[in-house]
Amino acid sequence: QMQLVQSGAEVKKPGASVRVSCKASGFTFTDYFIHWVRQAPGQGLEWMGWVNPNSGGSHFPQKFQGRVTMIRDTFINTAYLELTGLKSDDTAVYYCAREDATKDAFDIWGRGTMVTVSS
Amino acid sequence: EIVLTQSPGTLSLSPGERATLSCRASQSVSSTYLAWYQQKPGQAPRLLMYGASSRATGIPDRFSGSGSGTDFTLTISRLEPEDFAVYYCQQYGSSLYTFGQGTKLEIK
């Protein structure tokens, strides 16, 4: 079945970097943009950007410029989110999600990766 | 950036009742780019509606969406026990996606 499988929980110190992976299966990876969305504990959803697995291009809001990298490896159908300069308010569950361009919505989501930033 | 404001913050209803959730945008949103998601505790969000009024695959017809411009509504005609969750609206515009802050639908 179509799914996105994410990597396991991470604990990082302030100032460190984290890399979260998102492996796609059951569909053609290069046909769909992959988005990243995070959710701080008890809070709402925050969109972080997208990567185009076909071209490798990415786009994210100004807030994350300089701290976020979104890349993909088409040989293993995996997208990656890298976040640098971690702060305590980066503590959140990070989700990857597939965009269905015919719906302009995110139709398949990973289960999420908990990233905890603590000294 | 378009800001989405959802109301109410919390809605307390009983199974069998009708739920009406509101999503208001700070500027006009194309209906094509308005979606609703349901999230239960410990789970990822699930797509409910897209294009403001189209149900996603597998979503029962007690869920319906409507609206245009700056005002959108998600309606659940008769609440089932599994419908109690948090609901988020989402929009795409000017190359950015934003989510509303969510409405928690709780059992009264």
C-alpha cells in the first residue's frame, strides 16, 4: 500500500543539527512533491516546505531560510529534512506528507518523528 | 501570509448532533486550495476535504465542506464517536501553505 515511513525519534542538544528521513513506497516517488509539517507539543500544524523528488528543487517559508535543507535520494525513494542550529522551540513531531497535485492537498502522511531539543 | 482563524476553539457536542466548524481567512483564498484535516491523539493528520467541498477517499458522506472567499465551513451532519478529534483547515496561496490553529471537537 502507499505509505511514507519515517525515521525514529531523536534527542539533540541546542545548536546541533538533525536529519529526518521519509521513505516512500507503493507509489512513484518522483511523481509527487513531499512536504514537511511540524507540530510542537500540544500545538497546531506548521508547514515547513516541500521538496520536488523529480527535480530536487525545494521551497520553504522565510522563517526557515538558512536553517532548513530538503533533499531526496531517488535511488531509495527517500526524502530528507535537515534542520540546523536547533533550539528548544524546535522540539516537535516532524511529519512528511505527500501532495496530491490533483487535489492540492496532502493525502498521505508519515507517522511522524519526534525531535527533542534539550541540554 | 494568509492567516486562517478557526472557530470555535473547542466544540462540545454529543453523538448524533450536527457539528459546524468555521475557518476564516485574512484574505481571499481560492476554493481550489482549501483543505480540511482530522487529527486524533498520537496520530498523523488525515485528509478529509479538498477543494473546499470534495471528500477525500474513504471519507463518509456525513462530512461536507462549503464556502468561498474568506469564509469556509466543515459540517458533520450526525456525529459518530470516532469523529471526536481536532480539525484543521489549510490553504495554499502565494507559494505558501498555512494551517488554522485547529478546532477541538469533544464529547459533551
